[in-house]
Amino acid sequence: MFGKLKQKWKVNGVRLALIITTFAVGGSVTGYTAKKILNLLSIEMDWLWAIIYILLIIIIWPLMVLLISIPFGQFLFFRNYTRRLGEKTGLIRSKKD
């Protein structure tokens, strides 16, 4: 599995470990931040809470992963990764257009 990721992303083992660590820390910080925001809004845990939580995760994750990637030295990788993700979802215009 990790070998396929190394080939796909064209990185070595150390860089792959840094990228995976950045994904893990960025995701954890995103979940923590979204819950803190929901606590500030005083919304009870029901269907509305779940919908707002998911929307917050979608909005916050790209920002957090970019911020977390800076100390891990992987900012260029994640800038390109989030740009490609935005292009695939239609949120960002493709450079080819």
C-alpha cells in the first residue's frame, strides 16, 4: 500500500511518512476545531449538529492541512494536493481551462 503511494506521489519513504503524519495531524486538528466552534454556537447534538459539523470539516480541512504542512516541510505537496482536489470537485477552475 505505501509503495503504491510512494510511486503515485513520487516521494521517498521519509517524505511519505511526513505526508501521512500531516494528513493525520491536520485531520485531528480539523475535528477538534469544528467541535470547539459547535460548542461556541451551543447547538445540541442532533441532525442539525451533524450537518453543520460535516460542513465545518469540509471548509476547515484544507486550511488546517495547509497550516500543518508548513512545520512538516510539505507545504508545496499539500498546496498542489488541495488545488487538484478543488479542481476535481469543481470548486477551483482548472489551469487547463
